[in-house]
Amino acid sequence: MSSPTARPIRTCSRSTICPTPARTRTDGPLRHRQRTARDGPPIPGEEPPPGPPDGNPPCRIIRSMTETPPAQSRSLVFRLLEAYCERSGLRLTPADPHGHAGLVEGPAGKRWFFKGTCFDLNSYGAAEIANDKAYTAFFLKQAGLPVPAGHFLLGTEIHDDNRLPDAVREFIGETGFPLFVKPNTGREGTDVMRVDTRVALSNALCLLARKHDRILVQEEIAGVELRVIVLDGEILAAIERHPPQVTGDGRRSLAELVGMHPRLNPADERLEFELSQMGKSLETVLAPRETVTLLPVANLSAGGTARIVTPDLTPAHATIARRAAASLGLRYAAVDLILPHESRPDAVPVVLEVNAAPGLANLFRQGKEEAALVETIHTALFAAIFVA
């Protein structure tokens, strides 16, 4: 496969890469935007940060409702922010009992709003570009960074009779398989599918068109996924991520193994789709020590696993991550790289996506080392945001 830099992001003749306003289709099923949790489910049993000593507290926490929920039901970001405000003499006002949004005020009256993991740090325009995968790839390529070849199309271009649009067939002729099919916007790997054949591609497009107005078909770059957290040009962390897998024991079915996985959703329709491409189903019993990758994404929210590799990050990879964030005008970002397998020694790392408001709650849950890293990242982030 030739270098990804040689292939531009292409658009259908009936559309452009420009995102269109949300709409209700009149020629198909009613569309609803997918709601994504910024911080994931609460962490059971976690204790709140210690409060200030008696006397004049350095932080005033103003509750918007009379009933204060248990600490473990509040979002991770809010709990970390609450502790930071107490240490820093900032005033924190939650907009709801669970801390999904709120306001931070400094001693001189300066105000910063937040919602989920979105803070007043990255500009609104830059964050919107990062949330659009086709636009992101366009501007990364303009900056000379390698990106996967991609083809953008509207959901209205997908036919229920499984006919592939002409432009999609042309794209297949240039890239071949495997391919990824994904919503053009969204996060946490939601609804991302991998396909090996034209039939699978047609089925995946039909599935996504029922939920999403804008879809991106992208070439697969085989390799290891690396997420690099960048803040104002400084590398805060590098995290190697792997997709969810199960290993057989010769007795349990895949359905049983999936049910035992702590983070997999057994109702995820992609499980059957992915297994069918391997000639398997949820009823299949794997041989002892036989391992199967269940989903095509490495997101922790989808059952993936992570390993901190910050000390091993090469200067070249760090430079690519910094350039990717800077090219989109982002002060804070998670840059997802694909490091090609060793079978392609001449291949360069590819920038897969850039996230302007990464959620780190699932990494926080993975263990003590990961939790400490997430706290360190947020401390640096808050220090960059809340400047008088």
C-alpha cells in the first residue's frame, strides 16, 4: 500500500465535506443524534476529596439543588475540579447535582464555564473542526501530516437495495479492503465498523445511515493505536490502546465470554457483524487459548485496554502529535496515531483522529497508575485554563 499522504480525502459529487445542520429525513427513518457520556459511568465506592479545614474554606461549592448526591454519582471531571478549586481558592458552581456542567470563578471575578470535558481552553471553531473527522483529515493533510484515505458521503446517498454509490465503488477500486465505516462525527468509537467485502460494506453503510446523516469510509492502516495527550505543545501522556478480545476455554460460547467481559455491551450489534466476517457467531465455542478480537475499535469505553507508554514515546511520534494539535489550533488535544506494523518498516505513523475534549474516566478506572496519571493530566489542564 502506498503512503497515505498520497491519497486525498474525497467527496461525493452530490455533497461536500461541509457538515450540514441536523435534520429530520423525510425519505427514511427518523434520525436521532447519539448522545455520548463525557465521563462514563460513576466509579462505585470512590470517596470524595477531603474537604477544607474548619474556618474560611478556600473554595465555595454552591449547590444548584438542595439535595446533594453521593460523591460517587458525580462526574470524574467534577470531582477532580472540585479538589482543584479547593486548593486554588476558586469558586465552583455546579449546574446540576451530578456536576456535568458548571461555572468556575476566580477571586477577581473572572468566569470559566464548562460542560462535560469541554472547557474554555480550545476555541469553539477549532473544537468543532476536530469533532468532524473529514474536516480534521483535510486540515491535517494540508499541514503535511499523513492521514488515511477517506471518502465522505451523506446518509441520503445510501440505498436500501444494497447498491453502492458509484463514488464509493471508485474509492474501493483505489484503496481495496479492509475499510472502516464510521460516523463523521462522534467519539468513543461509537458505531465504527470494519468491513472486508463489498457486501459487508453495503450492510454497514445501511446500518449507519439509519442513525447518522454523515458517514466516512476510510482505509485501514494496520498497526498499533497510540493516543498522545498534548497541552500547549507539552506531551502529558502516551497511551497504547488495544481492542477488546476474549480467549476461549473449549467450553463457553462467545456469548458467555462476552457476558463475562467487564466493559463490553452484549447488545452492541457490531459484535454479530464483526464475528460474521470471521465465520463465527455468538454461539461459537472457541478452542482453548483461541483469541478473538470482538470489535474494530480500541476505545476503553468499548471494552479496549490501555497501557501507559509515555517514557517510550519517540521524539518523532511526539513531534507528529504536537503538529497535529497545532495544525487544528488546539491547545489541548488527544491525538490518535496508528503506528504501522513492523512488516511495513518504511511506513510512517498516521494521524487517525484528534479529540479536542478527551474523556479519561475509563482510563482512570483501569488501575492506580492510570488514575494517578489522569489526576496529573487534569491538574495541568486546570492550571492552564484557570489563569487570572
